[in-house]
Amino acid sequence: MKTLAKIGLLWTLTPFCLSVQAQDSLNVRQVGLLDDYWDAAQAVVVVGTLAYVATGHSGLRIVSIFYPASPIEIGYYDTPGHAQGVTVSGNWAYVADDRGGLRVVNIMNPSSPVEAGFYDTPGFAYGVAVAGNYAYVADGGSGLRVVNITNPSNPVEAGFYDTPGFAIGVAVAGNYAYVADCGSGLRVVDISNPSSPFEEGFYDTPGWADGVAVWGNYAYVADEYSGLRVVDITNPASPVEAGFYAPGSAEGVAVWGNYAYVADWDGGLRVVNITNPASPFEAGFYDTPGTANGVAVAGNYAYVADAGNGLRVVNITNPSSPFEEGFYVTPGYANGVAVSGNYAYVADADRGLRVVNITNPSSPVEAGSYDPSGSANGVAVAGNYAYVAHSLGLLVVNVTNPFHPVLTGFYDTPAQAQDVVVAGNYAYVADGASGLRVVNITNPAAPFEVGFYDTPGLASGVAVSGNYAYVADGPYFGIYDCSEALNTTRSAFSDLPVSFTLHPAFPNPFNEQTMIRLDLSQTVRGRLVVYDLQGRETATLLNRVLNAGSHEVLFNANGLASGTYFVRLESAEFSATQKVMLLR
């Protein structure tokens, strides 16, 4: 099950809002939202109590951090381009402004910065560093540009070196500029003579070098999916890699004792010591063969949903040295996992829910599956039921018999369910574009919604503590008070249908089982019958008095051949037909 580890927490200077936003909701109240109101925070430099932020199309923003808990913007200058990088020297901020080149901004009065001058570089200015009277600009396809800034109102180019790649970051130390050159790695450029810089050496990092910082004899390169590369530059002519840290991208987390186990995408399983929550550190890792999407922990094992490489069982008896004990390659794309007893339940994308027997962790085997059409994105297990966040909505699957899981009920969420967590009698669903949905599952056969909040982003992860739901919501992190929803009974939603309706089957097409819902505005005697294409009756689902209200009926097509069938509701007052397709 994906959890809050999936949240890409926004840059720390964004404000924490406590006002309720104007979003559609029912019985759920927003109590907090971490919200990026700039275009995009690209780079930051701090001088004293002020932070200078390059924010893309929003230009240069100046933020007071005198009170770190309550940062406030005190001034800005809207550069003409797309602010990508920034550095400060004295009373001047130097902004790498993409198509706008190098902009020199007077910040003597931080509340009212003004442009003093600019140099329109030939490429796209992405990064900038200043040393003495020169600004060094990482200028995309035009390499490193050296700009004389002796007169800030009239900067002029002194020289350049056209790097072989795409210059996107730069740092200066002594007589050398260190350029992050995308696919061409780290380039070391001698700038002893600013009018004639030349390459002294290079180290071709394994990824895409996006940023660089220098400290002492080492250059630290942000190398995209290859993580942080530490390069020894003691000999600038021949830099060598000293070490690296490539954590990947946190997709899910489970906590067991003093350790957090992180599903870290390309970085596999990371084991983080959280004995001191204020100072967590990595204790060990196991690099799974795929991309780790989700993780669950039980006893001495971590169970990792590893995308195309299925379920990996990792022995964590020694957290500093985890190792793979066994695996089961599911037929789909493992998105999430939950464990209960001797079984792991895997949300396996377009191959539905897979139930894997883990009695022998070194040799897990599939016990059963429930595979409707669509994509299983997340899963939670409580009691005898697996709750699957599916592109079709929330599916409630009875797993009493792990060898033959069956659909018990469903709730058709308005969007595509991405994640689910169960607490007590409620399932909390992260429903993509439709935000947070709170569903009462007291009766697993008839779940119903008791509240929702249409979050401002795309809800992809959810965790619950007490009455609060914490939602990973694209560029937002929202906290929602669900106490009113938890005190809502079905009677609040018990208005009778105003008409007779036979709803489309769900799912459809289907594999073995589908659910059929009908609304009756009055009590009738009726039959719900299934016919084949020749008009032959193949199954009678209902034949009795049906009370006014909504009814859900499970159609189990066990024993029927693949093909098209017709579900027909017949009564003296109303009749209707829906077409269904059975795929095996």
C-alpha cells in the first residue's frame, strides 16, 4: 500500500495555510495545506536572514526567514525569462534567467529590488556562480559563458568554453569552474585567464548531471536518477569518483520498531533508523531488481511490490544487511502490497489482485487471484476482506478462501482510485482527480460514501491517524478532519430513488464476476435474469419481491463461456436490459 512516503514535500519556504479552501466537500474539513503558490522554486541562496529564490516564470522572490517557522515574502523582481538559478554577491543578485540570459538585480532594498543590467547569453541560462569580477553562466547548449560584471549596469562577455553537453549547473573554486553538463557529466574548466577558459579534465557521471557544488577536494554532483556522485578533484586534470548515494524516489513506507522501510523506486528497499526521529539515517539497503513501488513488513521480512519484477521477499533480521529471501514474479506490474497472516496481497495493475502464499518466504507461490478489467493501484487488508484501490473504484474482495477470492461489494468512486487505507469501519480512498473519499465499510457488500473532500491536486496517497487523513496530493500535502463523516449514518443518505434504474454492470467487461445495481422507486415483484445472444436464459439472479431502494447483485459467471450476455430486469412496473461481456 502506498503511504505518505510518496509525498514529494514541497520546498520548505512555502507557507502552511490554515484557512479552509474553496473546494467541494461533504463532512470532511480541510485543516492544513502545504501549497506552492509560485510557478516553481528552482534554486535558492541564503544570505543572513533573507532567502533569494529563483522561481521560474515568477522571477526572483525575496523571502525573510528571520522566523524560520513563518517565512514571508518581502519583495520580488519579475525577470523577463524563466528564473532557473541565482547567486548573491554584495548588493547584487545574479539570476540565470533561461532565455532572458544573465540578469543583475540590485537588492540594496530587499523590499523593492530593481534590475541594474543584463547580458543576453547566446543559449539558455540555467545556472550561475560569481567569483571576483566575473559571473560564470551555465548556458545550456552554449556551454560556459564568462561575463565581466565589474560594471553591474553593463555586464559584458569576457570569454567562453563550449562544453560538449548541455551546461545546466556551475560552481567555482580557485582557478576552476565545475560544470554540470547533463549527459556529459562533470567538466572541469580552467578559468585562470577568464578570456580564454579551457577544459582541464572531466568525469563522465553515469546519469545526467544537473547540479554541482564544491567543498574542499570534492565536487558533489546531482546526477538525476543516478543520485549523488562524489568526485575527488584533488587532481583537476583527472577527477575520479570517490563514492555515491543513489536513493531513487520514495514511493511507499512501512514502519516496524525503530526502522522505516522505504520503497525507493530505482533505489530498491532502503532501511532507515528512526530511533531519533529528528535525525534519521540509513542503516542498510537492498537494491531490488525492479522499481520498488510499495512495501509491507511482517516479522523478519519486508515484502516489496517491485513493479515488473513482482513481489520480492527481503530478510530484515539484520537491518544493516538485508538480503533477498525469495520472490514471486506476478503477471502484471506490482503497484502495492499488504500482508495478513500467511498471505501477501499484491495490487498488480492490469492483472488485478494477486494472493501469494508466503508461508515459506524463500519460495512464495500464488494461491489465487481476482482479476477484473482495469488497473489495481493499491491494496489494504482488514479481516477477511481485501480493499483494492482500482481504476474502477473501491473493490471489496472476500479473501476468506485465498485460493478463490470473490468480489463482495464495490463503491464506484468518481475518479480512479490510487490508494486506500482502512481504519475501523471506514476505507479512506485517494481518488486521483476526485480527492479524498471516506467510505463506510461496516457492511462489506454495500459500502457507501459518508464524506469527501475534492482536494486541489491529484490524490495519490493517504494515511490515517485518529480522525485525520493525510493526503499526498500532487504538489500539495493536505490534512483533513474526517470526524463529521465518521459520525454520519446511512440514514442521512436514505432518500428513496425517484425512478426505476438498471445501472451498467461493474466491472464490464469482466472476468467471472460482476456487480449489478438497480434502483427501485417502489416495492415490486421482479426477476433479474441473464440471457445469451440466442435469447436463452443462462442464469436467474433474482426472483422475488424487491423492496424500494437500491440493490446490488453479484453475477458469478462460473461455467459460462466467454462472450456477450444480456442482464434484464423484469417486473410489471418496469423492465430494462444491460449488455455485459465476459472475458476469460
